Amino acid sequence: MQEVNVLTVALLCVLAAPVLMGAFQHFSRERIQYSLWSLLDSLAFLLSLFLAVYLTRRLFFDHNEGIYQQLYMLIPENVRTFLYGQDIIIYLIIVPLLLMLLVSILRLATAWFNRAFIAPLARSLSSLLDTDNRLLQPFLGALWQLPRAVFLVFIAGLLLNFYVYYFPSPGLSRLMSDSEIYQVLYKDALYPALNSNIAKKIPVLVNDSFGRIAERTIPQPGEPGGLSGLDQLKKGHIRIIEYFNGVTLDQAIQSTPEIDATARSIVGSEQDSKKKANLLYRWVSKNIEYDYDKAARISSNPQGISSGSIVAFNTRKGICFDYSSLYISMCRAVGLKVRMLTGLGYSGIAWGDHAWNQVYIPEEGRWINVDTTFGSNGNYFDKPDFNADHRYGEVQGEW
């Protein structure tokens, strides 16, 4: 028997509650007028939200031409410098400000529309729907509340999306990933509304696969090692990725003459360490495709699945571990000092197991964060707010 998804049931209840209430409520002119005004206000809020996100994205991220470029250049240079790469801060500050402004403007328009059209329409509908038919009236009442029910489901999904971002919950993340209703809601409504670094379709493993493999392969409490695998991962006491898919980390980052030659040809005569690292980052992000089938197979049974640098290079496909392994191989081929980290990454739906890299830049005396997997969705090379969608990073190896 298939397990019931609690989140799916909850979203269905949110959808059904207004519809059922509408089926048992009596029509009146005042109730119809309030329902129409509430629906209009909800639509104004949604329109304001879409416009606020769209304008923020165009002004701060897609301002290469036209009026948006001109408006962007009007922002003081020190403010532009401060906000560069701070995607999360931009969305958390600018979107609410624009939302409040747009809602205020639209409510002025809807107040006039309410007086001019909603009130007369409510009187007309009240007369039309005033029927003693015991079957027709509940049906019309339920149908009347359907738009409000859809709006409430959207708001519930929006709140869930932000909750799992600020308060990572593996259990809730799995429910969201497994809920067909939530996936449809996210794809068709939430993602278009929140098309930002806070909410975007980025591949991560949301099944705690690293942790589960550790529990099977790392000595348990009472055995040599003491702590459970997951506790050791949290405390940074063990190289958890070393046991991933039955290959050691050293095996995963093995290279070939072809990989080395490709890395050297990408870098060419460039001598600057940061530019070399960026050239390799761009190549891996552009030329390796995320393997969703492999991610799904790992979620059910990770044993016997080939992983690592050579696999990613030969197939041009892989998951985050493969991306990171290939990036390490290429960095080593051109003399760059590099690390692999594992932790949590945010997919736009949930936090999940993820792997990425750090490269040492001797000219600047620091390690910079690099995520070639996320690179297909934006610039994740030395990104100022990199930690906004990466958490609990642990260094698993350094070369």
C-alpha cells in the first residue's frame, strides 16, 4: 500500500475548506460583494508580487539594455558595489518595498472599481443566484469559493517554501519533494513568482544519501570511532564522501591524460590563478549536464553506480559529486590548489546533500567558493552571498 503524503493531504484540505464552506453558506448581496472584493484584492496582491519580483530581477540582474540599464545606473555606485552578488539581500529588501508600493497603488484603483462595478455586480448576482434549488445553490456556492481556495493554496506553498529555506527540515523537505501537488504548485506558480536565487530549480540530493551511506559504512557507537556516522558528519570528524558509491575520494578524483590536456587547453597561457580557476569553472558548468536519472537511482540504492571525474568527463553527465571531482582533476592539472566540501545546498524546494569546491588564490591569500553544479543556474564563482544557499560545509579533502 502506497504511503500517504501528509503534505499532499494538508494542501488538499486547504483547497477543500473554502469550497465546502461555500457549499453550505447562504447567498446574500453582502456576502457576494465581500467575496468579489476579497477575490479582487487577492488578485491585486498576486499581480503586485509578480511585478515586484519581475522589476527587481530586471533592475538588478537583467539590466543589460534599455530603461532598466538606465535606471540601474541611477543607483549610487557605492550601493551598486555593496549589492553586487548579494542576491538574497536584494530580494529580501527590494521585493517587499516594491510589493508594498504596488499594493498601495493597486488598492487605490480597486477601491474605485469596487464602488463602480463590484457593488452593482453583487446586486445582480444576488438576484440571479437567489434560488431555492437545494442542489444548484450548494454547487454555485462551492464554485464561487474556488478562486479563493486556489489563492490560499498558493499562499500555503509560498510559506512552506520560505520556511524550509530559513529552517531546514529533512523530513519536510522529503514530503515536499514527494508531494505531486506541491511539485505542480511549485513548477506552475511558485517558481515563476519567485524566480530568484531563493527559489530556483537547482539539483541537490534531498534523501540524506551521504548520511545514510555513512551510517552503513562508518563504525557505529561502541565500535572504534565512537560516534554515529551522521554525528561524525555534523562534527566534521570524518571524510564522509570518501565512502560515496563505494569509491574513495582519491579514486573519484583520478584523472586521465585527456582530462589533463583539456584543462591545460582551457587555461591556455593564462597565469593568474583566479582567472584560471574561473575558466575551468565555466567549462565544467557549461559542458557537464546534471544527471537526474542517476540522482534518482542514488536516492533508492547508491551501490554499484559509477562516480567521479573520469565518469563525468567521458559521459558529460553527473551529479554534484561528479562535478566537484572533475573540477578537482582539472585544477590539479594546471597547478591550482583545490578542496572538496560537502554540506547542504538549497534547491528552491528544499535543502539537500550537496558537494562543491574551494580554490586557493595565492595572489589574494584566500580560499574562494566555487560550485560548478549550481553554475548552470547563475554565477557561483566567488559569489559574495554563496552561503545563502550553501550551509554546513565540511572540507573532505585538499590537494
